[in-house]
Amino acid sequence: MDQSRRNFCLGFGAATVGAATLSPAPAEAVAAREGGDPAHRWGMVVDVRKCVGCQACTVACIMENDVPENSFRTIVSTYEVTEQGRSGTYMLPRLCNHCEDPPCIPVCPTGATFQREDGIVVVDNTVCVGCAYCVQACPYDARFINHETQTADKCTFCVHRVEAGLLPACVETCVGGARIFGDLKDPDSTVSKLVRERDPKVLKPEQGTQPRVFYIGLDPKFQGKVDGTPTLWRPSPQPHADAYAGKENA
Amino acid sequence: MMDTSIVEVINVTREVAWLPWAVQYFFLIGLSVGGVLLSLPGYAFAHEDWRKLGRIALLVALTCGLAAPVSLLSDLHQPGRFWHFYVVLRPTSWMWWGSIIIPFYVTGLLVYGWACFREELQEQGRVDSRLAALYRLAALGGGRDDRLIRYAGLVVLTGAALVALYTGTEVAVVRARPLWHTPFLPLQFLATALAGATGLVLLLNRLAADGDRDVERVANQLLAGALGAVMLFGGLWLALGLFDLERTHADALASVAGSEAWRVTAVWAVAATAVPFVIAVAKPVGTGLLTGLIAVHGAWMFRWTVFIGGQTVPKTGAGFYEYALPAGPDGLLGIVGTAGLWLFLLLAITAVLPTPRRAAPGLLYPIAAE
């Protein structure tokens, strides 16, 4: 059943009980939070087995958030994996992890980026000076400089939609139901159940950021920096052709 | 053994967010700090043997120290909002500390520079010229005051130490970039800054002073020392990474070790350190232009490699990002513009205070202590 789109309702289950498997944020991080409803802790579970790599989420995000050309708040990283002579495609939707201990926030010299009480990490682009320190500090390459506002930009979990009781655009549009969004403080929410029962993984756990975007079916080879051949944005197609030939001979 | 190959088909390329402006800033502020340190024996400690070298070092400190904040401001994508730094308390951010430290350092540097040059301002004020009154005004009716220089030197030394601390730490705390996140990085910044500053002293000794051979010899010896420190830190960095002795250094090395371009860069960096070191030791006189140029180049290249190179290492994606230097303000123009500003500052200061020091027209006798 597709819990991600049908049964989402902001008003339900405003329980303050934390999910058992989630450790709390450091005291100072919580203290610095402002805005948002502390009764909720928004999070996402991505079931990569259901992702078909259609990039509908990528497009929906751009349309919803007016993301400038050549910039992305979310994208489905797609890899061709060959193991023992058999090739397959691996899809990994990436977005801001809305970490419990976000490394982008303490480095901000102006307080433009902050975490709301509901866990969503946002940027006030009327305050941001565009120093890009947060861009450097994010271990997930989730932040970038928006060249229309000349400030730091990132996924907001579509906070404007969530506050209106709607799902984030990427979740709303996901064809395969791979993105599941909900309240981690509500023990009955789908995301809470999945986190409790399916032992989902997070990206780069060694960074200690405690992401609140979880992945079901996350291959360890894709958990950190991917060790592979980059093919995109290469000025010459030659390296790709060479790598491909080498792989086929292997 | 399972044979797995991964080819990235779709991913985003994150562009460089700290621009060549940042390289220029870290380069110039580092050279300025080095210049301050090299000027202290001659001025703050009043060792006359070090006075000539100290004067050139002071030029380095002032010209680089005044140009640096301009390039830092330009690195902000919203430079007009710089005042946002000053209406908040953000002690968790090393950049915020930097916004406090930079004005402290630059102000201290200006006061120190004025205190050191006051003697020359007074001398120029004695010349029968229309500008003499302005010089007298600038000297505030006084001359050489070693106590004042010493106190100002103490302040600017504190500022310089804070700049060295914050610039190094600001980058080293970025855990998301293994290449930056090593305890050695601040030391490497400092050592290369000292080498670069000494290199610029050697260049200016020829180009903006009288090419004194004693200054050249001493500066080349100092350069050899600084380059020795660069090689020591570089060697320890490599050893810690290569033999997996320390995690952060192993991660830093691993993040770039697989790249041919990075290996070439490493060989180049070793050559840019070892060659001037050997020349400076073997022939400290008559080689200042060469060793100085290579040393300045090395200090700049280190920062370019750390910042621009470091940002071409994807945090999640495969391989490396491509970087091509843009021609406009975000690239070449920024580099050339900063260099131009530095040159202007050098011309302005040496126009007001003629370098090499010479008797001002109208004086019948050479200026004292020459």
C-alpha cells in the first residue's frame, strides 16, 4: 500500500514520543532551533528498490521551487553496475538529509541557515551573504549557490507545502512510491514504522550527522563517495568509451 | 573476488563555490602575516641589521594585507551584505571569528606600519616641498618611537597569530572534505605563507628597493628555513597518509591519490619547494629573483590546489569534477584584478615613501642612518 501519498495528513498523530531507534540531537543543536512545530520531526524514507530513475522528482522539485537552470535540490543519481559480467542500473535519489546534527549550521557566519523545531533545515536568503561555507560543510553535496538569488540554496522538504498539509513535490510526484515522507515523532506514521522495522541505512553514517533521510536497499558501495567512472559533463566522450571497453573485456 | 565496475550515468556536478577570489585572499593574507613576522626583528625589536629587510617585509605586509580583504569580500556572492556578519554572535563559525579578526589585524597593521614609517614621514616633512606639511601632519609631529613600534608590533603580532589560526582552522574543520580536514593544514598554510612572504621580500628587494646583497643573503637563508618547514610538514602529511598512521591524513591522501592530475600536481609542488631550497642554500646571493619567484608561485599554487583542486573532489559522486577557469570576475579577471590592486598599493606606498630610501630633493645631506 502506498502510504506515502494517500494517508499523509499533517494533523494526525502529533505525538511527542520520539522514534525508539533515533538518538536525540546534541543539546546545543536543539537549543538553536527556531520556528516550525516541535510536535513534528519530518523525515523521509527512500526505498531505492522502488525507484525507476524517471527523474520525475527532479523535475517536480525544479518546477515547485523555481530552481535555476543547471542547479538541483534533488536528483536521482544513476549508475550502471556490472558484477560478474551482468549489468544493471542502480538509482539513488539524493536530497538534503535534514540531519539531526547538521554540519552546515554551525559554520554559518550570519545565522542565515538554521534548523526549525520540526527538523527542517532552511536558509533565509534575505540574510545569507553567499559565503558558501555551508556548501563546503555539507558532506552530501546537497547545497549550492543559487545564481539568481546569489545565496545558498537547498532542499527544504518543500516546507511551504508541508505547512499547508501537503507532501513535498518530489514525494507527490514519485511514480514508484519510492519516497515516503512523514513525521518521525508519530510512532504510527509510515516513516516511523519503516525506520523501526526495516532498519534503513543512511548516507555517510561515519560523518556523525544523523541524517533523517533513510534508505531501504542502500548498497554499501553507494553509501559514501562512489568509487566508479564519472561519465557526465566530460568534454570528450573518449574516457567513457575507454572505460566501457575496459569493462567489457574484464 | 567479485569484479564490480560502476559507471556513473546521471549525477549533478557541483561547481566550485569558493572562487579564485578565495585563493587570492588566503594567499595575500598569508603573505601579509609572513611580512609582519619578518618585519618584527628590524622594527619591533629594533635590530638595525634587520632594518632594511624589515622595511621590505613591511611593504609586503601592508600591500598584501590591504588587498586581501577586498578579494575576500569579492568571494561573497552577496558582498553588499557583509555587514550581516556584524549584527550576530556566531561563535561556532570560524568564518564569523574571521570577520572580527580581519578588521583587528588590518587596523593593527596600519597603526604598526604608520609607527614604523613615522621616522621617514618626519624626514620627508623636513624637505622644502609643497607636500612637506602633509608629511608633517601624517607624522603627527613626531619621529621614531621604538616603544610605540614595540607596542604596535605586539598588537599586530597578536592579530597575525589570530589570522594564521583562523584561516587554517576555518578550512581544516570542514570534515566533509577529507583533503582539508587534517590537523596539518593550518601548519602547511603558515609554512607556505612564510615561504611566500620571504619570496616576495626577495622580489621586492630587487624591484622596489636597492637590491641589497645582505638582505638577499639573509632572505634566502630564511626562505630555505621556511621551505624546509614546508617539506617537513609535507613529508609528515604524506607519511601519515601513506602508511595509514593517522585516519584523517589517510582519508585526505586517498581522496586524491587515484588521480593522474593530482600526482603531477604533487611532483610539481615538490619541485617548487625543493628547487628554490637547494638554490637558496647553495647560492644565497645573486639568485633572489629566481628563488623568490618560485617561492611566491609555490605559496599561491598550494592554495590554488587546496581550494580549487579540493573542490573538484566530489563528496558523493564518482571521480573528479572538471574545472575550467572562467575568464570573468569569477575567474581570471578576479585574479588579475587582485594582482592589479596589490600593484597599485605598492606603487602608492612607495610613491609616498620613496623606495629605495633616498635623500629627498632639497636635502643637502643624506637621510640619517643611511
